[in-house]
Amino acid sequence: MKNARMRRIGRAAMASLALFCGATVTSGADAQPGPGPVADRPVPVTLRPAIERPSTVFEGWGTALAWFAHVTGGWPEAERTRLADLFYGPDGLGWTIARYNIGGGNAADTPPYMKVGRAVPGFWRQPAGVTGKDWWRADDPAMWDWGQDANQRWWLDAITRRVRQPIFEAFSNSPPWFMTVSGRVSGAEKGTDDNLRPGQEAAFATYLVRVTDELQRRHHLTFRTLSPVNEPNTNYWFAANTQEGAHWSPARQAQMIDATAAALKASHLSTVVAAPDETASNLFVRDWAAYPPATRAAIGQLNVHSYGTVHQTAVRDVARASGIRLWMSENDTPLSGDPEDLTGMTTPLAFAEHVVGDLKRLEPAAWVFWQAVEDLSTRNGAKGSNWGIIKADLMGAADQPHAIHVTGKYWAMAQFSRYIRPGDRLVPVDDMDTVGALSSDGRRLVLVHVNAGLSPRPLSVAVPGKWTRELIVTDAAHKAVRVAGEVAPPQSIVTLILTR
């Protein structure tokens, strides 16, 4: 009854709201002369109350830990603490979600070939003198090494200390080397071939579930979901790659999902399977279409990445028709060809536009970043790139000082994650540059608007009753700063907050 009451309150509030945001003026006759930018003409854009379907209850924002955590978790205490505060602290981004990467791990005699941070260790131990691939036994305590991956595990504790109700997901990029065909955790020899050895599904599922269970006990937390495959139906996981990855045909995905669900049930864990963590929505749809009904029923959460956005609404509809929670579980949007720039707005604007598009088309319950910290990338004359929202020298010695560079993308993310909070409901907005969220009691409306244009856009909201208004701005001159008025400056991301 409480939920029904909240829906009535939200609908009543939504039904009376209309957003007026500036439309870009393209006609030469409409342009006004003058040296400075001219404000665009306001046009009405309606917020639609969610009458036809329930609106999505948003669970929060976060990041995969994986590579950056494997490096920074071993940094001096002051540095790693600052990073944790920047992401999960109340004065930082306010993230509440983390995806822990269960490493596969190459053989000890494999020459190093992965890039910095990407060789995430596994929790297995190979006995001395043992050769081949058929030696591992999950029921032998001597074949487990729980001292591995201490740096990434530091982040689990750091997040638990900062977030009252964190949501943790465990995910895998590759099976351990001895379960693979190629003997490498970076993929098969050919990127189109499956790399898990035939018949190893149960063994791999046992490995993932045992690690999940053990880390829960050791770190006093709960993994709500476990994702056994990552970007599976693609052609870029091959043995010479420089990161963990594995190709999975839809049929092998289904076998692995079934095996993981069975292992979780046998271990009496509350954790459920998340899948398929596909790189693009069109591939997600292809995978889902190939799953048998029993495999679909074994999935407790649908995960999709948004590196490819074709058919995003189809993914949304699959989740809605199936009654399964949907996450946008991985993305980063470094604008192609944009050189490394710690302060500029080109990539932050592209990133913010991408987030808006994901929230509007997928309507996910969560939006999760890929790697929050990335390596400085302008070495040896390279122009670099803008992956990550924090830049640092990840190749530097762990015990030496590390400069931490907060980029414009960090502040772009702040415009979303500080104000669209867990428990809010995403609401449809008839403007491609604006996303909206309403609190469960209908008394707080948040609108995030991206103005990538060269003219300011006046924003005004006509609502009945008395509402307080705040405008938060990130642009070249402001970093998530409150400003007077209701105008989105040129090339800015603004958050308009209405409270009553």
C-alpha cells in the first residue's frame, strides 16, 4: 500500500510539470548580431507522468574496481583514502555500487604481457611439481590462496566504511588459465572461438561461487549478484590481447549461466546471476534470443554495457517484459580523437550526453562506470586519451607519491550522481538533452540538462505551488557550482533541483 501511495504522489506531481528549455537556433534570420553568445529561444518540453508503465526505481551509481583498484589499493594510505572519498564519500560523487573483478590468473611461468593493473590474480594455488591443466581440485584447501588480490580487496572495505547500504556485484572476465583452451586468460587463439575448455562449466562456476562466498565472509559484505561472463559474443578476446577476456557463444553462455545458478543454489547463497554483460545492446538482444527459457529464468539481473547503443529500447523492453532488473553495468565515453585534456569540456560534454541517452533509452536501475582511475596517457609523445574520470601515474612505484588529477569528466559525473539518488524514479522527459528523476514522495524533482551548443539556454519550470530552485553548473569556469538564475551556459552540464 505504501508503494501504491508513493506512485499516486509521484504521478500527481508529474502531471502538472512542464520544462521549458532552450532550443538551438539554426536559422540565420533568427540569429542576433553581437560579439557574445545569444540566448536561445525557449520552447516548451513536457515531462510525461509514468501512466502507461511503472517508472524505474534508480539504485545508484558506481564503478568496476578491477584494474585501477588492483593498483591503487596498494598506494600510500593518504592517496588511496583520498580516491575512495572522491568516489564514495559524502562530499565526493556519492557512489553506492561497486563491481569486484574475480581474476582468472595466468600461469606463473607465463611471460608478463598485460598492461598495468590488468593482470588481476586468481585465488588458486598450483602445487609444486604439478603440470598440465587437470590438477585443480576445488575441495582441496591447499589449492586455494586467499591472500591474493589484497589491493582490490582493500577497496571492498573502504567502500563498506563509506556507504551505508552498498551494492556489490562480482564479475569475471576470464576463467583461470588451466580451464582455458589457449592456456591464456586473454582469450583463445582466435577471437571468435570459445576459450573455456569443453566440460569445464561446473568447475568454473564452482571457482566463482567459492570466491564469492569466501570474500563475503572475510570482508563482511554481500555480493547481490555474480556475473560469470563479460562482453561474451564479441571477436576481440584473443590470446595476444593485453587484458583478461573470453569469447562465449550464446549456447556456451547459457551453459555457464545455468552452471553458475546451480552452484549458487548448492552453496545456499542469496547471490543471483547477472548476465550477459554484453558490450552492446544489439548483441544483448541476440544473446537473449538464443537462451532457452530455463536459462532466462535463472537470471536475476540483466546487465548490458553501452559501448554500442543500437537497440537500447529493445533491451529495456526485454527487461520490462521479463520482470528482471536491468543495469547499465559498464561504460566510459572518451571522445574518439580528443587528446588527453584534464580540464577541457569536449569529452565531458560527450560523456554527459551519453549518460542522458542511456538513462532515457535503457531506463536502467543503475549506471556503472568502467575504470574510475586511468593511467596518464601522454607518454613518449602520444597525444593520449580521456579514459577515466581521475588520471594518475598507475605505472609509478606503489610506495612513491602519486599526483591525482581530477578531470572534467569527474565533474560531469557529479552533476548526475550527487543529485539523482538511490530511491528516485526516472521520469520521461520530452527533450533529448534532459533526463529527469523524482523522489519517491514527489517533493524533489531533479533535471540534468546538457547544453553542448555555443549559446546559453534559458531554463524555467512552471509548477503549481511553492518550490525552491537550485541550479548546479559544470562548464569551463565552474565545477559543480551553485549559480544564480536558470540559464544553462554554453557548453555546460546543469542540474536543476526543485524542492517543495
